[in-house]
Amino acid sequence: MVTKIVENAYLSYGNPDAPVKVEVFLNLACPYCATIFEVADETLTSYINNGQVQYVIKHYDKPREMLLYGTLVNLFFDYNDPQHIYEIMKELFARQSEWSESDSHSIKKMLTEEYGLKEEPGTIDLSLKITTEAIKRQVKMVPTVFINDREFQYPVEINAKQLQEEIDKILA
């Protein structure tokens, strides 16, 4: 079996040769994305640890007003340290209601003072690559989840049980 190489796998977790690829296009300011992030966090860990799943998060800086603060946060991520970004994303999704209704100055201050982050100029290029991919794959909304190219696009939500069933079906 030829393993598919996932495009733009900058935030990749697990074995790149895993038989199951779970790709999630999300934005930190989207409440539905917070839900899918939590579902994936709960469901995928054992599959990742067993080498069965490669989980790739693609922060989609979709040009939509309600998502702009997510885009701002993404610009502070150092993609050279995906595990650190994952932990910050987990915390930011948990605190989403605190910061997503704020203003850009307050968000920048939070990112620098609480998380020790700084704006990462290289992230703009990565963001453009992910946006190009999203357009090519016709990702219209966040969250959009691909499990080995099978698409689940909001408002069709996928819960933890369905995610597990899809993975188990592929692994069987």
C-alpha cells in the first residue's frame, strides 16, 4: 500500500506513514472548531500513539470577519514546534470565549505576555499555502475534516463516536 503524503503537514502529529490520515481545517476563533479540536484530542491520541493515524491540523485563515482574531493568533505560531503549538491551541480553544470577543491589541498582549510568543513572519507564507490548498480542495467552511480524503464539512459535524468508527473502518 502506498502511503499518501499529506500536503502542508506543518502541524502534524503521529506517524507520516500511518494508514489513516486525519486532516482538519480549522480556525481558532471558530466555536465549532473548538468542538472538533476537543473531539479529535479525545479520540485520536491512542491511534496516534499506536502509529495508526497521522493527525494534521491546518489553521485556515479564511477571510471572514468572525475568524480574523484566529488569523491574528495564528501569525504568532512558530510552526517549527508543533507540539508546543498544539498545547497552546488546546488552551486557547478552552479559553476561546475570553479572548475571541476582545480586540487585536489585547490578543497580541495576551500572546506575548502569557504565552511568550512573538509574531512569526514566516507563518504568513504557510498560511497562504494552506489557503491555496483549501481553495483547491473546495473547503468552504471551518471546520472541515478529511479522513483519508473523505470529507466532513460543517454543518455536517462529526462526533467522537463517528470519528472512531471511520478510523476503525479503514483499519479493519
